[in-house]
Amino acid sequence: MKVRILGCSGGIGASDGRPLRTSSMLIDADILIDAGTGVAALSLAELAAIDHVFITHTHLDHIACLPLISDSVGDMRSQPLVVHAVAESLDILRQHLFNDLIWPNFTELPCAARAFVRLQEIRLGETVDLDGRHITPLPASHTVPAVGYHLDSGGASLVYSGDTHICDDFWRELNKIDNLRYLIMETAFSDSEQQLATVSRHLCPTLLKAELAKWSARAELFITHLKPGSQALIMQEIAARLGEYRPTMLVDDHVFEL
């Protein structure tokens, strides 16, 4: 299983001459985890090859390209794009995105029998098996219904927190994984904005340190979803507070092999 990071920023803009792209990762060639602006880096042929999208939650930085995929390549595919999410997130997508007001309802277009998009409910703790690639939603705590994901090839695992705040249930499930190789944790804000992190249900370095104390194992730790303009400060604070974990800032186009 190959996992390629398409986008991992907490916002857009440019940094060091490179555009910042929001959350999305490509598994092999046919599965997306989230569909933020990072998806725009893919070619039409690559977009057409995607069969499944797993959504952590419905905030725009994680779904911005979801409606555009169906419009761009829906007619190039013989099967609908399957969007996996918990029931509450699917309801939000139906009411506020695929509603013929914000975007055409591609769950019924061009006709119900040949719709470009199919919404598929998933449940916490229940694994979806796609040709031996196991994807399991994990608990998260955010301002809207949200999950993280456990990706398991059989030989090794990667866990992605999605957007989350303090969540004991997440760590309880994480500590059950015996082949964890990579852990990707969000840290959206610096410690000077801890109050904002709490209100918006994100993490800052001090909160992340407290969360990691609940982790009974070790794996390579990567930090994602840093707010534009604060990346250097956040990573400096993380290095000072969490140096024993040897954290690395996640970057676009990084590839994990599982």
C-alpha cells in the first residue's frame, strides 16, 4: 500500500514559492482520504482512476475538491465514485453540498441509474476491506461529526487523526494496533492560540503533548494541518515540548510505504 500526501496544510496561499494545499492523501491510485485542495494536483487520468473517497469530516478544507471530481471525470467512468463517511457527515453532504444549490446533485445525475456519485455509510470501528487494504474509521473530537482513519496493509499500519481535539477514545483504539508504523497528528495552532484551538476543537503543541502521554507505543510521528504563516513557530514549539518523539512536519508529495 502506497500513501501519497497530496495536501496537508491548514489553509491555502504560498510558502517558499510553493502553493499550500489542504488535506488529502492518495492510496495507491484509486482511494482518497479526504478531498481538500491537494486533489487539484492530480491529472484528469489520475482523477478518473479514483474509485473511493473516505471523508474525515465535512469542513471545506477537507472536501473542497469532492464536488469538482465528479464534474470533471464523472463521464469518463463506468462506475460511480463511492464516498464513504459516517451517517452524520453524509447527511451534511446531502443537505449542504450535493443539493442543486451549492453544487449539482451528482448522487442522482445524470440519472439515478447512472449517478456519478454514491454515498456509502461507514461506522466507527468497522473496517472496509478494499482488495486487502483495510480502512477503519477511528474516534475524533471536532466541531462537526468527525473521524480519523487507520490504514492497514496487513504488514504495517498508518493512522491519520483528521481534525481533532482531546479524544481519549482515539488513543484507546490506537493503543490496540500492534503494527503501527506511522502516526499523523494534526496541530493547527501555536500555543499562543491555545484558546482558539480549544474553541475550534483543534490541537496546539501543549495539548498534543498531553494527548501523546496517552499513547502506550511508538511509531514515526508526523505533524499535519499547520496554519499558514505559523508553521515554523508551531514546529519550534513541538520540537521543544515533544523532542523525545522526534516529530516531523508532514509535507506535500511525501510517500509512505505500508
